Amino acid sequence: MKKIIFVAIICLFTNACAVATTVVDVGNAVSTTFSSSRSFKEQMLDHKIKAQIIDEFVEQDADFISNLSVTVYNRKVLLTGLLPSIDKVADAVKSAWSAPEVEQVINNIIIDIDPSLNDASKDAYLRNRVARKLLFTSQISSSNYKFKVVNRVLYIIGEYQNEQEKAILDYSLKQVDGIKKIVSYITLAQQHN
């Protein structure tokens, strides 16, 4: 019983817990399948890749689980977060490539020896503001985008349906006060059959 409580507490206080993250991701995939431009199979492959990377992180280094976020969209892996050394960053990138179906790893890990809790809370606040902005902008299909905020830098990956949606997205993101930079990996959606 003590072991279960300990694991639950660890899951609450870390950025990622492989089992909990996978369950939440699968639930999110099911709920957004009908509004996304990607097929259910494509979305599930992304969740499988994420689970494989998180499993590899668990095997490699506890810092990876507590300090990094893994975002996968169309087999492209976006790594964000903070690590204390270049060697750890290299190991994390290598671990991300361990999932067989990965096509690209985008490394946006910042080397930071002493990340503060205050920075993390600011990032969480900004992430919520971005999520609300995307959700309540009617011309944007928010289910086609995934994003993270690290040190007030917004990292976004996904697909826009047309140039008008891209322009509205760009404008909307620039309206979020507190974001000091936007790093975009969005592309024009391919037709899915």
C-alpha cells in the first residue's frame, strides 16, 4: 500500500509519469479524433512513440522524467524542458531516437543548472493562456496543435488547414502577453485518406 501511495505522489510531482501520461494521451486522442485532420491510426502511432520514449527516459535518467516534456505530432518528436548539462541533453536526444517510428527529433532542451519553481509556475500560467486562446478562436482547429511553454518561450507543432488559419494562429499567439518568443514547427496539412 505504501508503495502505491509513493508512486502516486511521484506522479503528481513530476512532469511525466509513463503510465499516467499514456492513459491521459489515449483519452485525449479518442476525444480529438473526430476534430483532427489526422486519422485515429496516425494519432495512436504518435502516442505509442511518446510512450516508448518515456519508457526509455525511465530507463536512462530520472532527470529526464522530471524535467522534460515529450510532444509527438506526425512522428516528429519535440523535446522541451531543462537539463543541467550538455551531456544529459545529448543522452535525452539519443533516447528519443530509440523509438523505431520516429522521423525527426526537434531538440529545444535548455541547459539550466538551477531551474526555479517560479519559472515553472509562470510557464504553466502562460500555457493555460495559450490553450484558452486557441480553444476560443473559432477559425483555429485547436486539436491540430500541440505546444509547450519553457522559460516563457512557446514551442508549437502541428498542422494548419490553409493560409488563413495560419495567419489567424500567428496573430492569436502574438496576442498572448508574457510570451517572449514563439518557436513554430507548424506545417500545411496533407490530405489524409
